[in-house]
Amino acid sequence: MNNKKVVVLGGGVLGTQIGLMCAYYGYDTTFWLRSESSVGRTQPKIERYSALMLEDLAQAKALVGTPMGAFVYPRGLIKDWKAATAESLDELYAAGKKNLEENVHIELDKAAAVKDAYLVIESMSEDPKAKIDVYTQFKDLLDEDTILVTNSSTLLPSMFAEYTGRPEKYLSLHFANTIWKNNTAEVMGHPTTSPEIYNEVVKFAASIGMVPLQLHKEQPGYILNSMLVPFLSAAQGLWANGVADPETIDLTWQLATSAPAGPFKILDIVGLETAYNINQMKPASQQEGTTEYKIGKLLKEKIDKGETGVNAGKGFYDYTKK
Ligand SMILES: NC(=O)c1ccc[n+]([C@@H]2O[C@H](COP(=O)([O-])OP(=O)(O)OC[C@H]3O[C@@H](n4cnc5c(N)ncnc54)[C@H](O)[C@@H]3O)[C@@H](O)[C@H]2O)c1
């Protein structure tokens, strides 16, 4: 086994960000993608997120010694902010850039992708059938010691453990969007996850600049989404029921709580496909006339127009305008 080899299954919004953080911290990182057309979609994301990470790192220099610096520096990229100087950040930038350039690989062949892997991180669409399908295809290809984690936001590891062929080496490791700044890593086992493997994953998370947040038991939505999903659903309900438009809802939230972004800006960052998949899992979304049904219909209209969020240039807001 190669202790520095990490494989990410899925090159979407989160998969790309996670893989890049691994590469930045020196792991030999392979994205497994299912087709050439997936490569065409993931390659630009790799470029875009690498550039964003390095841009934030470069801008951090101007924050050294300022009162706001400690609040806004890219926490995932700089482990010791108190010790940071302009020179140390220059060195970090050069090392990070080199790592991002040298440590990222894309592989379509399943067996070649996971050969000798220390850790495989599944970050595919939030679709239980697709996840089961992929676990089943990979289970006999993984080395005996390889640890498998899922980045699923809303599904429990116990739903999938039996399909992985390694239930004791399988658990959830859940990241937040814009991982290089919002460096949370929620670590959640299922009842038969080995405690040693759980602790190993906690250590791994810290090694890629995350703050590991340990859950003592399975909780749908972990800590973060137990709070965030109801919040975003409430906002979408106000929109879908015609109570107020997204801009007004965001403005209300921002003015009243001093939060830097409102729920629809957050939805644009998360991506509307993920929001739609979460909506579709609620039974009420299939019943005409319910708020969830109206939300699903409106999200689908936007997705069909290609307005899927920041990555597409347009979601609830237009990001192509200067
Ligand atoms: N977007 C977020 O803010 C966020 C945050 C934390 C966790 N997550 C979780 O991360 C996971 C991925 O989310 P995302 O936002 O990156 O989604 P995404 O839609 O951007 O990407 C999904 C990826 O999965 C691939 N995929 C889908 N079905 C597949 C299959 N059958 N075989 C192989 N590949 C397949 C797609 O090609 C794509 O690369 C989900 O489980 C989601 O819940 C998302």
C-alpha cells in the first residue's frame, strides 16, 4: 500500500476540491472518472479551483498583521496563521503550486485508479443507487487495507456499509464547500466502523488542513447539515410559495444577522443539482401542491436552463456580470 496515495471517486464540485486539498498537502492524488466526457467536465474544475486556492493564498500576504486577517485567511491552506509572514507565505505558495501541478492525476480505469491506495474518498452525486452501484464495482478492486470514506451530505454510512466489502474500514468524512477556506471535516462512523480506522481518518483530515469534527453516532445531515438543510429549505419554501424573491430573502438574512451571504447565494455555491437531489428525496416532493413539489419544479426549470449556480456562471444570481 502507498500511504501517500489518495483516490477520489467523482470529479464534481466537492470531489475536485477535496482532491486538490490532498494534492496541495503532498498526497499523490488520482481522480477516478467514469468517462471521457466526465474528464471534459472535471479538468476545467481542477484548473478553476487550483487557481482560486492559489489566488486566496497569494492574497493572504496582505492580511498578515491586520486585525481582520485571522478571520478571513484561507484556513485550510495555512496551518499556522500566527506564525505566517510574507516570506513564509511566499514559500508556501511555491510549494503548494508545485504540489497542485505535480500530484493530480485522472484515471478512467477502475483497477488502475485504486491500486495500492491508502484512502479512497467517494464524492459522487447524492444518489443512493449510483453510490451502491459504484461501491459494488470497486469492492473487489480495492487493496485489503484501503480505507473507504464517503463525502455524502445526507446519507448514512450504515446504508452502504454492506456493499463496500469492508464495513469496518468504511465511514463518512464530510467536507464543506470551498473547503480550502471552510475547513470542516465531519467524521462519522457507523456501528461497525473500527475505532482505529476512525482515528486514522481523523488524523488524515488534519493532515490536509481540515479541522476534524468528531460525531459520536450517526446523524442524518451530520452537525452542519442538521442546521443548514432546514435553513435552505425554509428559504426555498418562501420563494416557491411566492412570499418573496430570492434577493429579498437573502437581504433580510444578511441585514438581520450580519451574515456575509444569504440562503440563495449559499445555494448557488452548493450547486442547484445537489439542492434538487436533496429535494427529490423528500416524499412530499412527489406530491403535487406541496411546497417541496413546487421547490422541485422551480429548481428543475433552472437546472434545465443551465442555471446551476456559481460554477455555471448563473444560478439565482448572474456571475458573468462584472
Ligand atoms: N456541493 C456541496 O456543497 C457538497 C458539500 C459537501 C458534500 N457534498 C457531497 O459530495 C458528493 C458530491 O457532490 P457534488 O456537489 O460534488 O456533486 P456534483 O454533481 O458536482 O458531482 C457529482 C460527480 O459524480 C459523478 N457521478 C455521478 N454518477 C456517477 C456514476 N454512476 N459513476 C461515476 N461517477 C458518477 C459525476 O460525473 C460528477 O463528477 C455528494 O454526496 C454530496 O452530497 C456536496
